[in-house]
Amino acid sequence: MGRCFRNSRGNTAVRLAASSVAFVAVASVGCGKPRVATPGPDRQASTAIRDKLVTASTGGGEAAAVVSTGSGWGALKGRFVFVGAVPADRPLVVDKDTEVCTKGGKKLLDRSLRVDPSTKGLADVVVFARKTSRVKDASPPSEPVVFDQKECEFLSQVLAARVGRPIAVKNSDPIGHNTNIAGTAFNQIIEVGKTVSYVPTGEMGMPQSVTCNIHPWMKAYMIFRKDGYVAVSGVDGSFTIPDLPAGETIEFQAWHPRSMAANQVLGLEVPSVKWNAKGRFQVKIDPDGTMDLGTIEVPAALLGG
């Protein structure tokens, strides 16, 4: 608190105690009752605090939320083709349960590079939106996606699904299998003729491997995305992602199991959409429109061919 005293001229003065609250000042008239004065807001400090709160709430940087700047919905499509000589399928080493896995002399082959011989269409290319501001359908589909294994092979080389959609992990073989989905807690024995349901709860930044610990040559991939904006190219190399937010820039990621780049990202030269070495490109789709990327050529050298 302050203490009144008289200076050498006989005037009354006030000595103020230091305050821990910087923006409150105490004034006194003579030795009368103190009066508390509150100055106007410090706008610069307020702005800084507000910016920090916004950054904290969005995560900042890569985690920052995407602000919606458009309206309506549109689609993205394209077709991947393999350029170069298609390499011969590599045989897998099968050294267990051969009476089932190689029944009738069947040979199991590495299916990580699937090219249609007539059209050169490249299958199993994953394309997904990295961030979106809006989702047309807020609820994931309730119908399960079937992930089957037969004759010691995963029948789906690459499976994409929305977070929250059930995955029916099935075993159509007369022997047991183990299905281990990397990046998740799912690592279960699938008994003969049984189906085990798995509902993904977390989003994957990239496709993750699926293996069978009993039969180590078995391998596939899965990817789960919260917004469901993900597609896998079919046998002819084509893909379509419908109901995307239109009128705003969206960044996409491309991936393939055999890509020689880190994390199997598909770095291509597609000037029309400024495709980069990280396998990413950006597009803006018109409302009620479909952006067609056309034919996207994938050189054999990028896939180990």
C-alpha cells in the first residue's frame, strides 16, 4: 500500500507499492481515498493472445484446419497407365500348407504390380484427399467391406475404407490364417470358414501392410480415412472420388505398393496439376462438375520395372 509523506516543499505526495498486476494503477488525490483507474485494452497484446489461441485450437502447421471457401460438390477421376515393358510376375516362396496353398500345382505370384496386358492399366494406385473442409455424408456406410483370403492369398491387394465402416475379415480356406493389420490393434486368428468383424477407429496417413504371421508370403495393404475421400484404381487403371467439396483447393496424395520413392508415394510429372515428388497435387473442382485428370502415365522405372 502507499504511504503519505510531505516533501521539502510541503506538498502532499503518494508513494505507490509495486503491483503484480501490470494493467491496474492506483492514483490518490492528496491523502484522500484511493481511486482505481483501468486503462483501455492493449490491442496489440489482445491480438497476440487471440492468434495463439487460434493456433492452439487448430494444431497449427500441418494440423491446421482447412477453412471452407467453396460450395457444392464435385468429383475427381483419372486413369493410370503403365509405360514400359511389363516385368514377369515373381513367384513367391511357399513352404507351408502346400496341399492347400499350391493345390493342383498352382503357383503363387507376387501381385504388388498388376498391369492389364491389353490396356496397360495400372491397378492398386491409391489416391486420397489429405485434408477437406467439408464432408457430404457425415456417417460412414454400415455395409461391411469384405476382406477375404483364399488359397493362401489376400484377394484384395489394396483395400480402402472410411473410418467407422465395418471390415469383414473372412477366411475361405480349409486352414486357419492370421490377419495382422499394421498400425492397428487388429491381429487375430481367423478360423476355417469364419468371418471376424473389425471397425477401424483411427485414420491412416498412408496405406499400411496386412500380413499373415502363419504364411509370411501373404501381403496386402489397407488405408482408412475419416472423410472417405479415397479411391483405389481398378484393373483398367481408372479411379473416381465422388462428392468432394467443390470450389476450393484440395491437396491429394498418390501411392502405389511398388513405388521406389519413400513411403511408396507416387512422384510423377503431371504439369497440369503441379504433381510433385512427394506424390501430391492440388485441384479445384467446379460445383456439380467432374475434373478428369485424363491418362496419367507411370514409368516402369518408378515401380521397379
